[in-house]
Amino acid sequence: MDFTLDKLPVGTKARIAAVLGGGDSITRLMEMGLVTGSFIKIERTSPFGCPIAIRLKGASIAIRLSDARKVVLEALPA
């Protein structure tokens, strides 16, 4: 089952299946390490829901929800 990063519950890990769209925002996300095959985990959300803090390749990164909606994930087997 595929879903986007903004739907991933806090504390859950998943694998990046694709990064959708084009342009500068997608290039920036991919330069930060959000590439196909990488594992990602939501660490926390802000009180108003945006931005979200993610854990990716040993680093904590904050991204906007609008960018999180462009990252398609696949669930890891239980």
C-alpha cells in the first residue's frame, strides 16, 4: 500500500517509493536525501501540524506539509 509522507504516523518507519512533481522544491528534497529506497521516520510534528520533523539517514530534517505530500512511501512489512 502506497501513501504520502504527510499521512505517516509519528514514530513509524517507511521506505520512499517516489518523489513526485518537478521543479526546484523537488530538487531540494532530493538533495536533502529524500530519494527512492531511503528509509524515513516521522519524529514529531509542530503544534499546528506544519512543519514536520523527519529522521532520514541519521539526520533530523524539518519539511513543510506541502513538500511531504510529494513524497510517496511504501509500508515496511510487519
